[in-house]
Amino acid sequence: MAAGFRTIVANAKAYNADAEILGVQVQQQLTSGQEVIIGATTDTTFGKIVAFGLGGVLVEVLKDVTFRLAPTSQDEALSMIDGIKAAQILKGVRGAEPADRAALSTIIQRVSQLVTDFPQLSEVDLNPVLVTASGATAVDVRILIDPAAAVVPERFSQEEILASMNRIMKPAAVAVIGASAEEGKIGNSVMKKPGERRLSGRDLPDQPESQRNPGSQGVQEHR
């Protein structure tokens, strides 16, 4: 191996005699494994988001990718792996060994924690990551740094979210435009359903004569 290092240095010097060689990096050559992509990005609304999907052409063509908010737990990371449409490929098909899901989930968690600890990292892409039955290795890494990515987006409290949802899901009144007194009409069915389902609030038909609930008010339709 030492002879090989000397040959590498000699070849580098032959290419550029003035080159300053600080060392030689040697990496394992991987010959097999399923390509997947693991990454993270910064969303203006949600903040740091981690992504997982099959790598290579599949991620570009099929868009088969799952997302979670960072940082992710182990259960969330595993759900990302199982959440892609092509998840069966990672479980082993046609005699192939299943992928090491534990190794993949660990990488997902570490990437999500990385962008959480260093929010100035606007994007992190490990593509491809080669996963086998006994481990996973990132073959190529791309990282973008942007100070603006560290800005924490405005987040609404649980109470604010629930208040907004309640205004939508529990209205004080429902205006039915196109209400009808004729059986079989859609407007007629809509007017009967709130009473049948015991919905709270008032149903307001645009035609007073088509009222189905005694005491309900009519509203004027504007076209």
C-alpha cells in the first residue's frame, strides 16, 4: 500500500511539480446497494424539513419522497422509510436482501439534528446513499450555507390553531345558496342534512319558503 501512495504522489508531481500535497485520502469502493436520497431543506413556513426517497432517476421522475419536520425521532425516521410508494423495494424483492432500515433511520435522524444545531445550513443533500443489508454509506454530499436560513419562521400557538379550526369546523351558521323546497333537489337535501346529523348552529336558506328547520332565518341571495 505504501508503494501505491508513493506512485500517487509521483503522478501528482508529474502533473504539477509545484503542487503542495498534504496527504492522500483513501475511501472504500462500494460495488452494490440500493440508491436512496436523504436531505434537508429550509421552508419559509415550516422551517427545517428533512426528506427521504429512492435515489437516482426515481427521485427525479417519480417524485417519491417523504418529508418530516426536523429534528425527527427514530419512529418518525422509520415512518419516512415506510412512507414512500416504493417502500417494498427496500424490504427486498425477487430474492434481494432487505435494506438496513436501522442504518437509514440513523442517518435521517443525524441529518435532521445537523440542520437543527446549525440552522445556517439551508440545504443538505446526501445523494446517493447506498444502503445494503448491513449498513448505509453516503457517497456524495452537497451542503449550502445561507445566514438567512437561520431565521426562525413565525409559528402559531396550539390555541391559535385550534381557534382557527373551530371557526371552520364549528360555524355559528351555514348559508345554503340555492336551497329548494322540492324533494330530490341538491339544495333540498343540504337543508335536511344539518338536522339529521344534529349539527350545531343555524342553517340559513337563501329562499325562506324552503326552510326545513322551524325558526331558521332566511338570507337574501346575491348573484
